[in-house]
Amino acid sequence: MINVVAKFVVVSGSEQTFEDTISEFRGKYMADPGCLRFDLQKHAKAERTYVLLETYDSGDALRRHGESEDYKEFSARMKDLLAQKPEVDILRPVGEQV
């Protein structure tokens, strides 16, 4: 299992467009059986800061995601909505986890 935590700071006034775009692409990504989670969270104390929590069943699923035409379109649409480059962490579980 691979977890991705992506932090986004959105341009002021673009919050709703950002949220709508994530929502639109969520269905496309979740249609891939290797994508187990694609959930947007909003920071409680920073109104323009969001965290996207993603989970993939394998490295292959994550690679497929990053190479897809949907991802390329998503990235292009996000470009003008973001105040800075996203911070992305890719995480792997350690040890036995239930």
C-alpha cells in the first residue's frame, strides 16, 4: 500500500473552483481499482490550505495514476489555482498494520 499526502495552498478566491475540480477528478481516479482513497481535507486554521489524502494498492497503481491523461489534465487545470507548488509526500506503511 502506498499513501500520498499532498498539500495545496490555493490562490485567494479560487477555493470553490479548486474544490469543484478535485470533486470532478475524484470519480475518474476512484474508477481505477488500484486507487483506494482520494479525499480532500481543508485545513481548520488556514482557509486556503488543503490536504489531499490518497491511497494506492501498489506502486504500479500510483505510477498509472501519475502517467494517466486524467492526471495530465488535472495538473494543467490546477496550475492557475495554486499560490505555490504543492508539497507531496509519498509514504509506505512500516511493519504489521491492521
